[in-house]
Amino acid sequence: MKDGFIKVAAITPAIKVADCAHNAKAIIDAISRAVADGVKLAVFPELSVCGYTVGDLLLQDTLLDGCAKAISDIAAATAKCDIVAVVGSPIVKSNKLYDCAVVINRGKVIGVCPKSNIPNYGEFYELRHFTPYDSQVADTVMLNYGAGEIEVPFGYLLFRCAGKRNFCFATEVCEDLWSPCSPSALLCSAGANIIVNPSASDEIIGKSDYRRNLIAVQSGKLACGYVYCDAGEGESVTDLVFAGHNIAAECGAIIAESAPFDSGYLVTEIDVDKIAHERRRINTFGVASGITEVSFESDVSKTVLTRRIDATPFVPKDGGELQSRCEEVLEIQARALAARLKHVGGKSVIGISGGLDSALALIVAVKATDLIGGKRSDITAVTMPCYGTTSRTKSNASLLSEALGVNFSEVDIKASVDRHLKDIGHDMQSTDVTYENAQARERTQVLMDIANKTGAIVVGTGDLSELALGWATYNGDHMSMYGVNAGVPKTLVRHLVRHYAYSCGSKQAADALYDILDTPVSPELLPAKDGKISQCTEEIVGPYELHDFFLYNILRWGFSPLKVYRLACEAFSDYKPAVIARWLKTFCSRFFAQQFKRSCMPDGPKVGSVTLSPRGDLRMPSDAHAALWIKQLESIGGAKGKKAQSDAQDSKKQSPKRQ
């Protein structure tokens, strides 16, 4: 349960209809397997101790006695198991029969949760046997198991782990999920972070997709983990077929799923700390009271992760989804810039370097200008070669501008920068921060003055990842009238450019863009060596794929540095843990130190769930300290010691865009 990860299982054992002793043994064997796999919470299907399809046998005392004996046997067999098991069984209370989820922990039944919504349509005829539960006030029920009759909580219940408050779950049963007024809404508002659902949902054409979408939406709407366990092998096929389609979801995303008609054994981890953070963040998440809380025991230990940790959270893995994402992001960027251009007269100026960010900004400007019915010649793309500019990047800037039909201009700034450095007494031999930033500020001055001259606005090119790291020269490339890339992380920029290259219909533009994609990421502020780029950004501040991973998990989910480190080690097998720790410390240090740049950043559109706008999603003082975050990382080998200190010092020396 370390870092909030609770290992859960949805298990569909092969049952025999009405053979309660056989079913109890199958459930006990499955629990033993789950315990061996480190599972803390296991869910079994609806009416799993007798079978959902027993029909009118539910009215037979012999069957009900068999169910009671099965529950007793399951409880006794799990007395020494560190697990909570939720099994489905009919329960008699006050001469009424209820379809229930029975919760068992360490040899005891600790709660019984009845089904509220009893379907009586189509193939379902449950009202023939069961009474709907319709009270929010919990009661008790007398169960016969073990040494005799025992009183157990009955109704809507919260089950909370002693010593791990965020591990709090509740149950609803099958149709409760499909109904308009699901008990899970009340239960989550009262504090449940995980909803488990013992279910018996027969399989018909298209139902698996609907079921999957329903569970994903419910987990997103309620900001919860959702573990759904379906009936499967052994149920009667007289009229229906059950597929054992088990699903686990978390905050709107399916995190694990067993294919219909597969094994029916699903194990994954729900992050209850992540869920708790999401609820704190959403101020409209309701708070309910009056639900009875039941405590249970579970040992606190580190959970071995089996769920996939996404190394590129901003970039979808599925090809079709990625193409759709690229289209959507480009449309958001273009629509935003189009609205601003329409407001100010339609003309724009962009510094085009032959790099990825400026290429994307130019693409967006072209799309925006087309949207408002303007002329592409209203866009002025300016390349400004200086000490580090290579012929490759300069040529690509020119070729791309020509292919897109924009107005292209070249302003060589070397003489201006030489004069400026001489004026301030720079020795001209030291390629220090002043040497580099003077070029960035001169370029911004040129762009601003051309914009004044032509009645245009300067479109910024800096991206979300650069803003997070402060990798921009204050009052240099940090400044523009509208930053179209401000919400786009570096790992996504590449895919947006590639998508446009593939779909733009211009071979010249595509050729230039593909070569830009193959060019190392660099500000080109240091003199080239043998005509090639000598300054690689990722060698200085670290790999952007790591920084985007850090950014997403710290900003979107509020994870601690140690948790982010653990997740990064899981996601990136090609980086040594010490390297991940070092760059994570760099990220935390720079993120705090560079907030002053974000406090006065230009307008720009939000395109995803993470943004750094001081007017929108991040209100953070520029003089906040990173001490708490850095202290956590001191215990990690790669983030402490002389080598790490040396790396940090080298990073500071080589970080030209710090002020």
C-alpha cells in the first residue's frame, strides 16, 4: 500500500449452479492465489456462492442454508489471510430475500451490502425473488456461521482500512451501476475511494463496449477506483451466456481488463492517494454524511506494481488516438490564435529558427490565418542568424516559410550583438550566460520592432516543457504577444509537427519538416563546430521525456518527488535510477527557481490537463522554496553526493536561459 497503491483483484471462478460447497472451495482457492499475488481486496461475481442463474431455487431453504454454510467456510478459510474478500450471496433479513455483497476480512463477515436496483425487464426477473434495498440508514442482520448466530452491519456501508485512511471502499451490485441513481454516487461522496461491483451481466452483441464505457465514465464522474467483477464460466446457458468480463478503472480511465470469455482473473493496482488528490482538487465534489463506517485490518506493505505506468502521459500510444489528439490540439491552437488575430488586425510575426517549436508556431499561424480568411503573406517569418546558427537550420527555416507561402525575412543580428556586448564591456571571449542571452534578447527586439512596423503581433514559440524548466531568456524568447505553444509539452510538439508534415499535401513543406524533426533540439547560442550544432538542450537540462513525465505527475496528480521517482523507474527501463533521480532533482529545483518567468508569461491557449498560466491553473509565488521537495530526494543515491552537486553546478554554468 506504499504510495497509495492498493492491489485489487476481480476473480470469476468456474462455478456449478446451486453447488454451494463446490463454489465455496473455488472461491477459497482463488483467494489463496490472490493472497500469493499480494492482493489486498478481491471481488467475486454476483451470487457467486450459488450462481446467478439458480432461478426459483432461491426460494428453497436448502439452497439458502447451503449459501450460509459457504459464507461460513470462506470466512473460516481466510482467517489468517491479509485480504478483504467480497462475495455475492442471497441473504435473508426480516423474511425478505436480498441480493447482497458479503464482505469478509480475517475470518469474519464484517458487513453485508444489499442491492438497491432490482431489474425486472428483458431477460432479468429478479423481483420474483429479491427485495430492493431502499434505506440510507444502516441496520444489522443476523447471520448463522462459525460458532453460531452473529450480528453484522447491513446496508450502505463504508469499509475503511485501519492505519490507511485513503484505503476506503464500498460496494454496489450489478444493476446499481446501470441505474440512473447509483448508490456509488452517495458512497463516494461519503468517502469511498474504491467501488467494487459483484455483477452478473450477460453477454450480447456490443454490450462489452457499453459496459467498458459505463465503468470508465462512472469512475471519472465519481473520481474513484472501480472494480467490476462479472459472472462467467459455470452459469447456466439455458437462455444466457456470461463472459467473465472483469474491468478496473481509475478516475475515468480503464487501467486493466480481462477479455470476455478469458480467464476471469484480473489483478491490478488502484492509486487511492491519487484519487484523494483529485477530490481535493475538484471543489464541486460533493460531501455526504450519515453512512456507517466499518473498520478492517490490512498490513501496510510496498505493493509490487503490475499496472502499466505510461512513460509518455502527454502522447497516446494508440496510433489512431494519437492522430486524433494531434488534430484536436492543432485545432485548439489555431482557433485560439485566429480569435486573437481577428481582434488585432490579422497580421503576425514569428521568429523561425529551423527548430521544432518555431515550426509548430508557424504551422498554427498558417492555419489560424486561413481560418480568418487572411492572406498568408500577412505572416512574417523572420530568421535571425548569429554565432550558433547552422546552415541546416537556416535553410530549413527558409524552405518551410517558402513552402507555406508566408512572407520570409532574414535579419543577421551578429553585428548588433557584437556592438551590444562591446557596449556593456563584455570580453567577447567568454561564451557565458550574458553572451547567450544577449542573442535571445536581440532577436525578441527585432521581432517586436518588425511587429510595430507592420501592425502585427509577435507569436511566441516557447512550449510547456520549456516554461516548466524556465528554459527561456527573460525578456527574450520568454516574451511575445501570444504564446501558441504554451500549453503543448515538448514530447507532443514532435508528433504535432510530424502529423502536419504527413497531412499538409506539400512535399517541400514535408521535406523541411522531416529534416527539422531529425535536427537536435538546441537554442543555437554557442558557436557551431564544423558547421554542426554544438549545444544540445537535453544534455544541459536533461531529457524532455523525463521532464514531461515529472511535470505531468507532479502538476496533474500532486505526487511527491519520491512517488514520481518510483513511477519513473517503473516507466523508464532504459535510464538508470541514479540518472532519473538526478534529473528529477534538476526539475524540482528549476521549477521553483523559474516561477518568476511564468508569473508574467504572455497569453496562450490551454490545450490539456496541465498548464502553467498564472491566470489559470497555476497560482504560485515566485519566491516559493523547493526545500521540502528537494529534501525528499536527498535519500536517493543519484540525487545526492559530490557527483550530483557537480552535475548541478555544471547545469547552472551551462544554462544560458536562466535570467
